Amino acid sequence: MEQSAQRLLLCGYYGEHNLGDDALLEVLLAQLPTGYQATVTAHDG
């Protein structure tokens, strides 16, 4: 039986040239364990 991916929602001020938030996002995504899928919210405006 195939196990479904665990899902995470990451919310922050990503993509707005905020170096701290963008760096934190890079680290969080790089450290996700196998089998986890992230959805990231970003400012669009």
C-alpha cells in the first residue's frame, strides 16, 4: 500500500526581497524529510 505524502503549509513574506524570510524558506525546504510536500504562500501584488 502506497503512503500519501505529509503536507505542510509555509506562510511568510516570501518573494518580496526580504533576505531573512527568503533564506529561512530555503533552509526549511531543504530540511524537509522524505515524504513531505510543502505548499508556500507568497505575496502577489
